[in-house]
Amino acid sequence: MKTSRLQGAKLVEVDVNPDGSLDIDAMLRKVTTKTKLLYVTSPHNPTGHILSEEHFVRLVNELPAHVVLYLDEAYFEFGMRAGAPDYLAIIRTRLQPWISTRTFSKAYGLAGARVGYGIASSAQLAAAYRAARPNFTTNVIGMAGAIAALDEPGFVSESLSVIEVERTRVGDALAQKGYRVLTTGANFVMAVMQPAEADTLARRLAEAGIVVRVIGMPRGEAGLRVTIGSTDDNDQLLLKLSQA
């Protein structure tokens, strides 16, 4: 978002639905002859919502030809584990330009290395994407880490299993506190509450060394986004929640 503004782009934002799902109808209604790119992500950050196959097929088919469809799959591995459709197979049916990007920052645990990759509909679009990329975005150490990560698929599988269990445990604890917890297919959960309550809870957790994000939601509510950590980390989170 910040980068888009720096490049002089006009941003047109669309609110998610109250349940955290993407409002495909609203997105398509916002598209005009001046629209250059439509950006969509699944699992969605910060709600964790997985875009259904039906809705993604509709977006692929109904988005006008002059608009580039950008699919952010940063949480791809988590989404596949949670039952997300094969978006790449669907988006490849689109005759107009599209690009999908993925990263090693999430499931592979290489956030500091800043390594990722994109899959584009054409060589021309890939070249344009590379031309717009800042210099020195990837280094040798990061690339070595990515290669090593690909050689250890068992690590990713084990990590996804742990996060799946811990995500349910944390979500259930938040729900027991009376918060509305959104369905998620990512490595975080979001609990929806009133803004003042979210701010208070976030401050109390921060005092205990636990950092969570408060994010505005539709209808004047706020979402408390909690990233799933190790079992010990989550134990500390649940302890502080029980005391809140």
C-alpha cells in the first residue's frame, strides 16, 4: 500500500465482509476503465480467510481484460494444508495478464532472508515486474537458505502440523473469552471485538512481552490478530489471556 502511493498510484480499497471473507462483488463493482491492477490475497492477511474456488473462478472470469490480476499467495503452504483450491491451475485459464507471488518468509521461516518468487502469465509481464523491482532485493545468503529449505520438506510439514494444532488451541481460548474468532487458514488467528477492548487487551499483552496487532474491521469493530508461535509461546499467551 505504501509502495503504491510512492509510485503515484490511486488506491481503491474494499472492506472485507464481517466474517473476514473477501467481498468479490464489491471488488468487481469498483473496477473501472482506469483500473490497472486488482490485488487479492488468500489466505487473506489479516483475517486468514481462504477464498473459495467458486469466488476465485468468478474473479478470474469476470475481471476485465485490461486489468492485471495479482494473486498474493504468501501463506500458500498454510492455505493448501487448510483445504484451499489450486489457485494457480485456475488463474492459468485467464487469457489476460496475471501474476502470483509466493515467499519463503512464512512457512519456511525465512522472514529475515526476504526471499520469494513470482509466476507470471507471460515473459513480458515477468520482465516488467523485474524491471520495477528495487536493486539488491535478494542476496546469496538468502538464496542459500531458500535452497536448503526446499531440501527439507519434512521441516515444513512438521511446522504446518504444529501450527494447525496450536492455531486451534489459541482460537478456542479466544472464543472461550467471548470473542468472535474468524475462520483462518493461515499461521494466525483474528478475534473480533470492540476497539476499546482490543486496545486494552493488546496493551496488557505488550506489557507481558507479547505483541499482537489491532486492526480496524467493518461495522466499527476491531480485530486482534495473533500470530501462532511455539507451544511455549502460546502457553504464555493463554496464561495472560486467562488473567485479562
